Amino acid sequence: MSFTRLKLRQERPVRDRSASLGGRRLLCLGAVFALSMGAVGLQLAELAGQKRVVAFVEAPAETSTKRGPRRDVVDRNGLPLALSVPTFELDLDTRLLRSEKERDEAAIRLAELLPTVSEEDIRREIALGAIDGNAKTRPIERPISPRLAQAAHDLGIPAISLTQRYDRRYVAGRATSHLLGYTDIDGVGQAGLEAGLENRLQQPASAGPLRLSVDMRLQTLVHDVLSRGVAAFDAEGAVGLIMDARTGEMLAMASLPDFDPGERPTKADIENKERSRFFPRAAKGLYELGSVFKIFTWALAFEMGLADPDEVLDPPKSFSIAGRPISDLHPIREPVTVAEAFAQSSNIVAAQLMLEAGAPAQRRFFRALGFDAPTGLEMIEAGGARPVWADNWGDAATATAAYGHSISVTPTHLAAAVATILNEGRQVTPTLLAKDPNAEQPPQRSVISPRTSHLMRRVMRLAVTEGSGRSADVFGLAVGGKTGTAEQFASAAGGYVDENVIASFVAAFPVHDPRYLVLVSFDQAEDRSGPEPVRVAGRTAAPVAAEIIARAAPLLRIVPEK
Amino acid sequence: MTDLSPDAFHPRGAAGVGRVGRVGQRAYAGGGALQDEPPSEVSQWSQWARSVDHVSILICVALFCIGVVLAFAASPALAESNQTSPFYYAWRHLIFGAPAFVLLFTISFFSPSAVRRLAVFATFAGLVALALLPLYGTDFDQGGTRWYALPGLGSLQPSEFLKPALIVTCAWLLSASSGVDRGSNARDQGLGPAGAGASLALLATAAALLVIQPDYGQTALILVVWAAMYFVSGASLVTLAALALCAFVGAIIAFQVEPHIAYRVTAFWEEGGAPPQQLLDARQAMINGGWFGVGPGDGVNKLTLAEANSDFIFAVAIEEYGFALGVLLVVLFSFITLNALWRLRRVEAAFPRLAGIGLALLFGLQAFVNMAVTVQLLPAKGMTLPFISYGGSSLIGIGLTMGMLLALTRRRLLDETRRF
């Protein structure tokens, strides 16, 4: 092959049939190419039309359940108790820290900015993010304030990601910890009212704050006095509450031990159950509350016409039922009136009265007082707290229940039942939500007659002036009440134990027309001011109740009378 | 025998020529027109300016500008991992543009015979360089000994220069046996196997050297372009079918021998197979871009996308500027190729016609393969996007390709199209 020939050939022009063939083939080639490119264009359109997914964000549970602010909670006077405040979570996307220089910068500048996070903490998180299988977005700090979040944003480090949330702030702190409970990180109620009123609190913010029946001043007062009582008597725990004796609105309700609203139950707390500081005793704790139940025994006796307050009794020195001896702490040595027997808290008289009334009437009465169901209090824990009393109810149970054994109720149950007795016999249902005083309330079911109610006011006043509750008297406030010192059944010890005592005092004031009901209850409180430790309620719960009443009365605008 | 239609005398592309007079207007009419005397008074500069494919040059400049903008977006990630300043690769891309465009403009002045000489020389140089790669080359740990390391300058990939040169040389050889001037005397008219056979031998040599590297992508590219040229040159369909069968067998062998090819192909075809992370990232980037993109510099997938600044820069472009830029690029690349084919339609002489077709397809197919792989119409295959992907050798090779193509698609006197 010579190049001359090659040259000659390649210079020949395209012509004739061949030219058109070459031309057609060229067009064919161009068409195939154009179609291929068209396919690329179509594929591009297909991709562009697909739903955009947020790149890089490993949709954590927090973002998927992101909610608006939860409704605020205010007390009956409109003071804030729980607030939703906007906060931010600061995370670092470690994939965007691509060089040592950037990692240094992020660690050093964030540590400068965040008062609670050290440079080492940040470096550790960055290192963790570099490990395969770990989340690449590392949490650095939460919550941080919007101002701090803005400052972090202004650092201009792309790896910093800020997620807005609403955090719950509890203005009264520990004082309302059991009452309000808490939410989880997503703002879902987990305990207390936060959980019990989840649906209402999830309503949009336009619904306005949720108003409770609680008065923050009284709540902190009760919490404060109760805390000092627990310290003074070295008690395991305590319950204190103030209730509107007519409407059932809880003005204050505290349980001890308690927790800081920022804390969450640990494994130990969960195992501890009823001894845990997360256990809301007032709403959930079921206790044999002892002699305070004599209120119901005497009320039933009056209601059934079995006794009159002024009727004189000469009770036996000793008494036993079904082989079980019943004794009095302060044996009655001379004839007393029925009212005096109440004031002196005679177990024997209580047992005899109740045996006279009979088990069926007693059980009916207990049911009418609400001891057959949870209280209906809005806290989530109250929902499962159903009083415990046996189904096979013999004479022994009838007798012991007359002075508050063989039946376990929550302090809330007791408060509501006593309020019912004193409220002209009309049933009081406890609530934590404010009632509109102008709105018409549903009619209260009548449990006992107003006459019985008035008699009970008298005998309860007598228990304070002459009986076991003398230390609860507050000058000029006409306090009426009843003590209860109940040994608790300890399965570990195989019976009732002296030291394991719940000492309670339930009081109403002014007792001639009860407006407010106060309940104070201590678990294993001991007054060690004397030579011997004393555990009776008259020395522990009653004086604390007096302190609460004395300090609360001015706030409740109840002035002392001569 | 020749095109005497009015269209041939009044080409749209030769605006302003009318002022020179009837002669000049005719002289620079589209490729196939019968001409009068060449207008000797016209300088070489204005000849070039009047005859060259202006629009394609503008598109090349535009593509390079887009490439520079994208390099600033796509390459900082690579710069970070290589511990250099963030825009190191972007600046290098810009700097390599200078020799590429110098080459492009210079060669576009060449006559077809000068193009041929350059190509033949470059083919031999390229083949030698390719042959010596196994001895002196480096693989930069990227699977394939494709580069010469040039201390201080970077690296050189001979195949990028060989590709266009080889295509032009093959076109020259094919044109010798071209069926387009088949006449009564078979011997004289060059039906003899010399041209086609020689070009096939040359092609096979180059392909073998590329497979040794191994670089199956470039091999496939030059094979397809050669087949297209052979097809246009009037090859019998039976021969073409036989060659296609050979190529198919070769592909199956490659599939069997190279596990990474098998992986890429099966990953592409199998529903629910595990595509490489690179493809997933690219897809994510394009979906994220949507119709109008997330905005300049706001792309995030580019940070994790491997080869974001070279083989997968198309995905970066779409993430930041959306479907809009993607389609614009498809249109621009298509336009260059189709416009070149359209102009070459009028070229009668076999060599410039075939060489032009080959170069236009080389350019267009390379762009097509890159974009089609990115949008996942084709199995993964590394190929640069002309003018846009980072890579000095690639950029200069494209300058060479487009320079020669522009030289061949210039409107010429009929005399020149016949003898050069």
C-alpha cells in the first residue's frame, strides 16, 4: 500500500448512490445519538420529579415527633406552674468535620461558647462519630437557650446543627414535682398531671393555659411545712393536702420524699416502688389510715340512729371479737358520752358501734364514700389507685375497719370522704382542675343527712378541744379534726409493727361551716423531743397540720374569731 | 453532481460575507458547493473567523466556565482529604484551561492535511507512551496503570491524547478503502482491505494496550467510535454484524475476567442489588437538586460523593442547579455533536468527513456515557465529562479533540475539500 494511492483515494469526493448511502447512515447515527441524549434528559426529569428527602439527617425520633409547644399550666390565680420554653439541641454532624483543623476549630470554639461542655467532651463525641456503626450526628448539649443557639449558629461551623424544641419548666420546682409530673424529651407527659391530662395539654397553644385548682402559695407552703416536719420527725415520707371542702378542688397537695423536676427515675427508684421518691403517695399510696376512719364509724352510727353524741356509754375495759382482742391506747375508766369516746379515740366503742350497724351497712357506706373506685383525680397515678378491702368480710373485719384497719385507701380518698361527711353529707369529688365558681355545678349526691353532718362537725371539734388532737388547735380558727395512728402491716415482719406507723391528722376549718379540709400524714415519724420517742399523730401530724392551718388561713382570707 | 441549491450559496453561518462580494459569498458557501476562484485577498484570520463553527466554540467556552464554577463547588472535599487548600483543584482546573484552549484555537486553524499529520504523529507517540506505561507508569492506587507521574506538574494520561489522534488516523486509513467512492474498478477505487484492515489493526493495537492498563471504558469508547466511522464509510452490514459479535464476545470475556466489571454490571441490572455507595450518593444528590437545585454551594451530597469533581461532577451540577442545568448540559453536548455531524454532511471528501464524524462522536459519546452513568442509565464506568470534569490530561485531550473537529468542520472552498 503506497501512501500516494491512499492520498488519491481519500481525495475523491463523495458521490452518487454512495453519497446518499453515507448521508443516510450519517443521519441514522445522528438520530441514535440524539435519542440517547434524550433518554438522559428524561431520566433527569424523572429524578428531579422525585420527592426530595432531606439529605444527611438521620431522622431521629426527636425530629419525627416534633411538636408545637405544650400548653402552659397555671395555678388558680393564673400564676405559672409549668411553662413551655423554646430551647435548642446542639448536635455536631461529624461528617462535616473533614479535617483536623475543622475538628479543632469546632471543639475549641464550642467549648468556649458552652459553659457546661468541655473541649474534651466535644472531642470525645467527634471521635465517637468517626467510629463505623455509630451515629454520625453527635449530641453535644441540650437544652440551650435561643440566645446561645444563635451564638452557636454565628460561629459559622457547618457541622453544627440546632434543633428547636419546647422544654418544660416547672416554676415551683420540687413543690409541684409529684403533682405535675414530667414529660419525656418529645414533650409527652410521663407522670402526674402531665401524663394524666396529656390530651388537654396537647391542645394548641391558642386554647390558653390550663388552670389548676392548686394555689401555688398554698402548695409551696404545704411543701415547706411538710418538709420541715419530715426533717423534725425523721419520717420516711409524708403527705399534706388542702382541699376545698365544698367543691373538692385541691388547693395544695404534696408528697414526700419528692424529686427535682429535672430528675428521672433510675433503676433503683423503679425497684423501690412505694418507697421511691418518685412515688406520689398522696394520689397513689394505699394505706391503713387508722383512727381517722372513726369519723365514718360515728357518722354511720348517727345516720342509722344507733347513737347520739350526748348518749352516755360505759364501754367494757376489754373486748375481743372472733378471738381478736381490741384495746384502747388510753383506756376509758369511767362512763363517757359518745362524743367523748370519739374525741378519746376509743377503738372498743368504734368496734361496738360498727358491729351494731352491721357489715352490710358498713360496706354500703364505704362504697357510697367512694372507697370502691379510684378517686378520679387527674394525675395519671390516681387512675390505678383503687382502695383495698377484703370481699369476705367477717365480724373481725367489720370491727377493725371501724377504726381504720383491714381497709387501705389513698390519702385523697380519705380527704374526699371526710369532706363529704362535713359538706352537709353531699358527695365531694376531688379534682385538680379549677372550677368556675359562677358555673352551675352538677348536683352532689347525698350520702348522709345534713343533721349527721352537723353532728360530726361537733364531735370533730371536740376531738381538737378535748381529745387526741389538742395540738392541732389554732387560736380563733375553730379547727375540727381527728387523729389516726395506724401500725402498718409489714409482711416482712409477719404482722403489725410498732415502729412502722402512719400518723395522720385530718382537719377542717372553720368547723362550724367547713370551708377547707387539711390532711397531714407521716410515715414513721417520731417525736424525739421527750425522753421516749413518741409516734402518736397527736404529737406529729396534728401540730404540723396546725402550722399549715395557721399559715394558710390568712391566704384563704379566713380571719380568727373570738 | 454538486449541490447548486440556493441554500448552498447563502449559508446562514457566513454572516457578513456578503460585503466581500459575490465571489467571497460563494467561496465560503457550505462544504459541498461548487466554487469560483479562492478569494486571495482574504487574510487567514478572517478566513478562519468566517469559516469556523462559532457556536461550537462559544459552547466550549461556556462549558469550561460552567466547569470552573462547578470545580469550586465540587473539589474542596477532595482538597480536604488530600490536605491542600480548599480550592487547589479548582484553580488547577482553571490553569489547565489555558493550554487546552490554546491547543483548541491553534488546531482549529489547521487544514485537514495538517490535522492528519498531527494525528498520525500523535498516534504513534501515544501508542509508544501507552506501551511504556506498564514500565514507567503509575496507578495512583486507582486500579489501572494509566498515568505518568510528572514531578511538580502532576500526572499525564496518554490515552486522553491518543483517543482523538487514533480516531483521526483510523479515519484516514478508512477513507482509503471508503465505500463512498466505490467505482467500477475495484482495485483503483480502493475496495482493497488495505485501509480498513490497517485501521482495524491500529485500533486493535491501541485497544490491546488500553486493556493491559486496564481501561475498559476507553477501549469500548474507541471501538464504538471506530464502528460508527466504519458504518458511515459504507461497510457492509454483514461485516459490521460480525465485528459486533466479536465485540460481544470480548465483553463477555471482560465480564468473566474482571470481577469489578461483573459487579458493576450485575449491580446495575439486578433489581434490589446493592449498588455502589457512589451511585446511591449521586442519585441522592440529583433527587435533592430537584428542578432548580438547592443553590450554589448548598449541595451536601457532594461532600461524601466519591469522584465528585471528575466522573460524578454531573451529579454535583444537578444537586446545586437542578434539572435546569442538567438539561442545559445535555443540550449543549448534543448540539456540539449534532451540529458537527450536520456540517460534515456537506463535506464530500472522505477523510475530513470520517475524521470529523469520529471526533464528534468521540466527544458526544464521552459526554453521553458520563451523564448516562450518573443518571444510572448505564452501568458504572469512569469517564470524564468534557470541559467540566477535573483532570489536566482530559482537558487538554478535549482541547485537542475539539481543535481538530473545528478544523474539519470549517466551511471550505471546494478545492480545499478535495485536495488538502
